[in-house]
Amino acid sequence: MCKDSKKILIGQPIFKQILNLIPREVVNRVVIERQSDRYCKSFSTWDELVTLLFGVFERCDSAREVCDGMAALSGKLNHLGMDCAPAKSTFNDALNRRSEKVFEAIYFLLISYFSSILSDSQKSGVSFKQFFAFDSTTIRLFSEVLKGVGRKQKGSGKQKGGLKVHMLTDVHADSAKFVKMSDARMHDKKFLQHIDCLSAGCMLVFDKAYNFYQQFAQWTENGIFFR
């Protein structure tokens, strides 16, 4: 048998298997509702979603690194449902023109789509059926990009710039219920008022950075437990 006709059967890459879990009808629904492909027809919402996920899984630090990494895959991009790797300019244009709300909508539709198979068993020692944890993390960037936070460092005189991500997590299902992003200098307590998915009888756990008595009083009135 010649080399060209010989078939070597191998398993699909892990990243491809993960992409197979994302139902295309969910993505297409968001595309239609938000017209997210209107100004980026050559680089679809699906292409950008795949590219962003590639950057996350490969821990890329820049758009150039993402695009160069995908270009190195050469002919294997068919595993990702893409014809070719995006140019850096194409990727950056899509990031500027396509709202991040598109991918937020995709995420929460996926949560709803898979809700029936997400874990609903209560954690050991927890008596509350609805149990949430709330915290934030700072992603460091240059101070010129986003407002700095903390004291200025000696020598350079610069503050650490960053993006702060606030997340409300359903502890039982191990999935995010609410995500909010801001400049790192924003105080944590200002984001408590944005949480509108809590119902009476649920328990909310967070650290002392979210100390906001006015919000606590409202939760108490609505029958929401917190600690």
C-alpha cells in the first residue's frame, strides 16, 4: 500500500472534542438575534469563539501569539471547523466590532442548554439547596490599558494595571451564574447591586471586601441569607 493511500486512524484532539460539545444551534441563535456577523462576515462569530477558546487553552498572552499558534497548526485547522488561521488584523477588527455581550449570551445559553446534566447534588455539609459563592480576581495588564490599583511600586513609580473579574458561582453545580468585569481599581462592594438572580432562601458566601450594609439590609428583607 502506498504512503498516500494508507490511512492512520487516530483520535480527535481534546480541543476538538470540547468544541463538539458546543451545539452550533446555540451559537447560530445568538448570531441571528444579535446580528453579530453583520460587519464581520469574513470572520464569523463561530470562528472568533474558536479562536478565543484556543487562546485560553493554549494560555496565549497576545493576539499575535494566538494567531501565530493557530497558523502553526497548518492543515489541522479542519478539526476546528476553520479553513485557515485568522490574520492578526482580522482578529483585532473582530474584537473591536463584535460586542463581548455576544459571547456572554452564548455562555449563559450553554448553561441553560446543559442545565439538565449539570450536578444538582448538594455539597456535603451544606443544608441550603441554593448555595452561591462570590469573589473577584484581577488580571494584570499595563497601567496604560486600564486604571491601576494598589500602591505605586518603588523605582518605576507605576501601579499594577488590571481587569477585575467578579463571579457568582453556583457551588452545587460548579458553574458561574453571574460575571461582571471592571477596572481593577473599582471597589468590590459596588458590584453587589448587580446580582439579580438571587431568590428567597438561598445562601450567599463572600469575603470582607464586599462589606456593604445597605445591600445586606435589602437581602435580609428579601429573605436571602449571607455570610
